[in-house]
Amino acid sequence: MVPEPGFDLEPKDMNQTLAIEKAIVAGDVDAVREAFGNPPDFPNVRDVCGDTCLDLAIYNGPVSLVRALLELGADPNYPGDGFPSLFAAIDRPAPDRHEVLALLLAAGA
């Protein structure tokens, strides 16, 4: 989730990005919401790099966070020019990718 080298972020954006990453990895929904600034459209929000909250959880969070975000209304068919959620789950660098895929399919992905 940390931007590629050469991707310029303001210090406040870098601090937010790091807070989001820490909360995602910890699987803490409340901390994720807070790191995003408690937006009214949570969990269907994007970070400064354009990644959705759900996408970040699929790649870097525990299955419990993916489940919680879907239960809160995260859209598994989020629009964008990145990978769809199912592609992200297939590319998930963890042995539990099948469980994440099942959650996404059950949520309508």
C-alpha cells in the first residue's frame, strides 16, 4: 500500500497512508475508519493512491477484516481501473485466498 518510489505525497498524506496500512494489517475496523477520517461513505472509500478500503484489506488484511467490511456494506464490485476484487483475492499473498474469494462471491462479486 505504500506508494511506489517517486510517487509524491504530502507529509500529511504519507502519515494517513501509514495509519491506514497499520490499521489494515491489524484488522482493526475502527482504526481503519479513523485512519480514513471517519467518512460518511465508509467502507466505500479510497485512499490517496486510489485503492479502495476493501481492496487494501484483500491484499494486506486478515480475513476477518474483509468479512467485517463486506458486512458494513463494502462494494465487492467497486469501480476503478485496478483489479476487481476477485482478481485481487486471487493475487492475495496468503494461503487463505480461497476463503476471501468465497466471501467476495457470497457478497455478489
